[in-house]
Amino acid sequence: MCGIVGYIGSQEADDLLLTGLKRLEYRGYDSAGLAIVGEDGLRVEKREGKVDALRHAIDGQTLGGTLGVGHTRWATHGPPSDVNAHPHTSSDGSFALVHNGIIENHNAIKKSLKEKGYTFQSDTDTEVLVHLIEEIRQETELPLEEAVRQALTQVVGTYGIAVVSNTDDDLLIAARKGSPLILGIGDGEYFIGSDAAPLVEHTRQVVYLSDGEIVTVRRSGYEVKTIDNVPLEKEVHELEWSLGEIEKGGYDHFMLKEIMEQPDALEDAMRGRVLPDENDVMLGGLHTVWDQVASADRIIIAACGTSWHSALVGEYLIESFARIPVEVEYASEFRYRDPILKDGDVVLVISQSGETADTLAAVREARSKGVLCLGICNVVGSTIARETDAGVYLHAGPEIGVASTKAFTAQVAVLSQIALKLARGRTLSNAEMASNLQALAEVPDKVREVLQMNDEIREMANVYRYASNFLYLGRGYNFPVALEGALKLKEISYIHAEGYPAAEMKHGPIALIDRFMPVVFIAMKDSTYDKVVSNIEEVVARDGSVIAITDEGNGDLDELCEYVLRIPQTEEFLSPLLTSIPLQLLSYHIAVMRGCHVDQPRNLAKSVTVE
């Protein structure tokens, strides 16, 4: 969950690395540091806090080198502090290392190294790896790159690392296992990044490192090997991202920008796929395995966080349209309970980043049992995209805000396409298929209408900014939306919020309701509407403060609710694509009014690459 950036070339490294770290700050922001190799040897600067604190500490100095690595941290071992910040250096100060991941056997290695006289300054597992490399070098007099490789054969856990040394100003070493790393290829210069964000300004040519690979980079070229020392030929890919996509574009926060980008993101997720004229859905990434998917006895969807909520919507969609049984699993629990998988099952995993550690573990569990494994992710070339048998890209564009917004709706849009394609000629007539495809194609314009409610929702947020608790209630397709709305509020405003099926309110949560407990109801005029209205009346009878999201033209709730947000009508199965938008905006505006760090909420990071 930390961010790594590295550079070797002819440019001054310090500003380049600081800019790269700023672009990676959504991966971790409790401390940051640089290690630069220049005429004066190896210089390390690191500070607790955000990247700006590091920039202020350097305060216009030129660190004087064209080789270096940088790191922005999300703490795992030891609290945020200057000492625990990366990079960490060897005892003799000859090399520095940055690390993303967890070394699970660090205690055993640390004990052995202490017995050999090594002392430790930090609480981190990373410093253990540094001294292990140092010990191998002293015992064997091997080159640094070989000592790094041998050390990595002894560690258990996950890592993405980058290493530089003051004894060789033409050497950058990087390796990965479980934590993503990308090599960017320029003209006589090379870049290392945890993802594409720090690279896209400089190059579009990249090599995706896979687990168990190590790259040795010099200005004249690079060499990739396995950790077991087997040379590899790697394909060079072209990045799809542009610099403009990873900048705020005039918005105050990335989250607001990404909320507002949803109509375009949905159009991109459907472009070339939703074909009303042909009465079909074309999912090229699933073409080679579609017969197996269509004949599945059971589909298991594994995901985490917001992606898990989209998976729940997917369960409703696929079971309703295709009549195929679906089970939704937390990816973090999936492999640890020895899941029962059999011939005829299909495992589908969902991850915005394509690097989520628990979701990647679910992929490997499914494949180890010989089950077809599909992926839905947003990042081209990500590990999940490469390790699944087939899949679908969201094409939602980069999502920088830690709280997911446009990725959620793009995931639901892709799941809707899968469900409709499964149902075509199976449970849907040609006329029904045509009607549903047309409704799906109209969703982006309806989302544009919902976004015009931004000012209204901002005013409403001012009333609820001081609330301590929220309850979100929905039924059917909108029960997962209630969960997602509560998660958004928790993530960025730090207000405690819970989502429930509306009928479950009477089985416990109703005890919490009073005048100071806002309750958000998703009350679309669908098959569950009358039941939801009854639930609203139960809350009002207990003096609860009710916010309702309902259809345009529906005045039934005006006398019951303090606020009613009306959104365009659509087919019931598509309503999550619209009902989720006001909840995103409500969370955003409340968080801004509470002075919270919207794009970088405390204790969270964008890509969860550790378990």
C-alpha cells in the first residue's frame, strides 16, 4: 500500500522523484523519503507526514544526483515517524532500500542478525531486509544486485523494493512479489513506479514486473531475471493513461472530479460493448471462454470493499436475468475457508486496481483448483488482469481518490452487461433484450441529470455535517447501494454509518433511532416501494430524521421526509447506477464541511496490496 518511485538517467532526480511521490500519495501518506546518489555519495532525506513535509524539509536544496528512489508510506510495522520512514540504509551507509509489503519472517531474521551484532534503529520489517542484504554482501563479497537476489530467496511475505548504492551511480535494482512495480522506459533513462501515475509524464513505454522477478537497470539498458536467477524476455506495453487524467483539472478534490466523470466513465465502459442495433452485448475479453461462462452451474464473485458491494449488485443481476446461482465472497475470507469449488463453477473477481492482495489470493486459490477464473478490473496490465483466464476492463480512467466512485458504477455497468448477455436467448425475449439495452445506453445521460443536484445536496449536507451516526436502508438492488453509501460516509467523513436491508431495521437498528440519527432511504418506485414506505413511516413514528431518494415526479414522501432527492426513472435493475450518485455527493460535501482530507482519508490507502 506504499508508493515507490525510482529514476536513473541524466535529469536531476530530486524534483522528479518528489513529483512522482506526490502523484503516488494516494498509496500512503504518513511519511515520505528520498535517497539520491550523487557526487557526494548517498544522501537520504525522510520525514513523517505527507510529501509536502518532505519537500519543505529539503526546502529548495538540490540533492545533486541523477539516480535515486523515493517512498511514501502506509505504516504496517511501527508508527509513522522520521525513523520508521523509508528509505532505510545499511549500517555503513553504502546502500538504501525502499519497500512496499510485509516480510512475514522478519522476527526470525532479525533475531539471527542481532546475534551477529547488527543493531536496528526502526520498528520496521524493511530494515531487517536491508541488514540481511548487508550480511550476505559481507559474507560473500557478491555484487549488490546478487546479494539482493539471494536475500529475497530467504524472505517470506510480499515485497516491492527499489535499491540504490553509493558505490555504483549507474545501478538501480527493483524486485516484486505481491506488490506491484512497473519499469518505465525512456531515452537513456528509466523509471520505477508502484503504478503508472509517476511514469506517465515521462514515458508511455512500460514493462510490468511479475511476482518473483528482479530487474537490474543501468542507463544503457535493463535485465530482468527471476529470483531464481533465470533470465527473462519481457514484453513492452504502452500506457493508456494520460497526464491530464491524473490531475485535478480544476476541481478541489480528485473525488469530486471522479464523481463528475461518471457519465463519461460509464460511456467508456459500454463503448463497443452495448449494441442496441444488434440487440447484443459484445465482451471481447470473454469471447474465448464465453461458452464455459454461459454453461456455468454456479458463479462465485470475490471482492473487497466497494468492489464487494458491486459484486452484491452483480448477484442480483445475474440471478435475476440468467437464473444462474451466484455466491458473493469476501476475498479476504475466500481462500482461508478452503472453498468448495467443482467442475462447472466459475470464479469472478473484481478489483479497481487489479492489485488487491486478498483478491489476487482468491484468483490463485481458484486457479489452483482448476476452476475458470475471470477478472473485472480497471488497470490495464495489472496482476489480476494478467493472472486470470479472461476478463473485462472497466475503461473508467484513473481513479486517484482513495474512496472509489466511478469505479463502482463502472463495475455495476459491466456486471449489467454480463447479466444481459447471459440472459440473451435464455430468459429474455428479443423485445425484452432490446428494451433493456436501450435503458442501459441511456444511463450516462441520466447520471448527468443527477449530477445537476450537486448544489442541492451541498445545502443538505450542511444540515447533517455534525451528525455522529447515519443509517442507510434499501431493498433489492438498492440494498448494496445502502452498504456502499454508508461505506463512503465512513471512509471520508469519519462519521459512523451502517447499511442494512430496510426490513432488517426492525431486527435491531431501530433501537438507535431518535431525532439525532439521520436515516437515508433508497425508495425508488419499484417492486419493493410499498414496503420501503412502511419502513419510512416506522422511522418517522420514532422521530427519526429521514432523507429519501426516489423517482422524479414522486410526491408521496414529501410529508414524511425532511429531504427528498428525486432522480430520473430507469429500469429497476439499473437503479444502482443512479441512486449511488447522490450518496457519493452527500459523503463528499459532509467530509469537506468537516475539514476532512477527502482524497487521503486517515488510515486508508487506495490500493490494498498487503493482507
